[in-house]
Amino acid sequence: MEGVIEMKDLKGLIAFRKQHPFYGWGDNSGGYFKVASPVQRSVDLHIIVSNDNGWDHVSVSLEHRCPTWAEMDFVKKTIFLFQ
């Protein structure tokens, strides 16, 4: 296995945290975030992060299209630590 991948503490994203209509505010290891796309600043990435039973999960969506590779790479680098 090449290095260890783990989720970052999400305190750094506090300015982007939003209350999810079903899941609430989340905590330091999960929640719902709206972040401007690095590809198209006028578009928001909707990101849901969760951590449970040894699994890290990140869901990324946009209102009118699928995320690009560059957007997914941006989310990966924002959410995960690579050691």
C-alpha cells in the first residue's frame, strides 16, 4: 500500500459548512459544505462528508452538471490527508 490516506479535521472548512435539511450540521469529521468550484467560480460544489464504521465517504454534486475531474481532485485534496 502506498502511504496512508485519512480524512482531515474539517474545522478548516467551517466557513463553508451549511445545515443539511436531513442530516443537520455534522461535526468535525462530517457535514454538508458548499464551496465555489475551482473551475467555474459562479457554480457551487455541494459536498457531503461522512465517517462511520471505518469508512470515509465524500459525495460531490452540482446543480446542473456532474463534477469535472479537476473539481473532484480539488475536493480530494481539500478533504483528505495523504501520508
